[in-house]
Amino acid sequence: MQHYFAVVEPIRAGGFRIRFPERRGIAAAAMTMRDIVTQAQDALALMLRNPAADRPRSIEDGAEPPATMNSYVDPLVVVIPFERAPA
């Protein structure tokens, strides 16, 4: 099991945007707070199909929470547990 930092922001139209600060191009959306972890895990599963260079670092690999939150609106840092499916 690996753990990844994600930043969750509310969307004006409703729901939440989920971004991974280690890789700005990876994002997901959730309609409710309850859906955030599942949607973030789905985004990680899709992203992990890419080369290792495109993957965010996990907490176990030394990732740290974002040092600055200036580029986010009403952010919440969430730790996303993720276990890679066996090949």
C-alpha cells in the first residue's frame, strides 16, 4: 500500500477538484466528499499506466505535503491510500 498527497478544492458549480501536487497534470473530480478517495484512486490507477517518470512520489518514497497553497482555492490536503493491482 502506497499513500499519496492530493489537494482537494471545492468547485463553484458543485463538487470537488482533486489534484496531485507532485504531478500537476493529474486531476480528478468528485461530486461529494464521500467520492473523493475513490475518484483519486481511479486517477492514480489510470496514471500508473504511464512511465515511472510521470508518477507522483508516494509518501513512502519521500513525498511531502505542498509547502505553499497559494495556487489553490480553499484547499484541503488529503492522503490517498492506493494499492496497485497485481499484474
